[in-house]
Amino acid sequence: MKQGFWQDYRACFRGAYGWTSWLVTIYIVILVPVLVWLIVRALEVETTREQILYSAGVILAVMWIAFLKLWFWMRLNNIELERRVRDIVDQTR
């Protein structure tokens, strides 16, 4: 039986890798305001050197958030795959 997105999402926080899902979620929640702050600072500073440094920080924060979200979506995919394999095994019994 196909479960919905929210059931899969909650399943990410259970099991052996549940703590890593919580850690990823906390990192994303922390990084989004940091990203906004870096963008604001990059637009406010006067010197080109500071603009480049803050812009590099923006790029790193965006990449970090993207990698964390990619990990989370791969975790959701893994949960779905495990469920499908379990269903196939149950059907063959």
C-alpha cells in the first residue's frame, strides 16, 4: 500500500538514522537565517573585498543547504525502496 509523503517524512525520524534526520533538520533551520543574513550583509557592505567574501559565504550556505536537502530526499527514497522490497518479499511468501 502506498503511503503519503507525510507518513514517509515522519518515518525519516524513526529507526537507526532518525538522529541524523533530526540533525539535518536542525542544520537547515539554522542555515536559512544565516543565508539571509549573508545576503543582506553582501548587499550592504562598501568594499568589493567584503562583497566577495560575503558572496562566497552565500554560495557555501546555498550549497550546504542543497546537500542537506539532497540527503534528506535520498533518505525518503531509501524508505520507499525498503517498503517496496518488503512488499515484494511478502508477496513471494
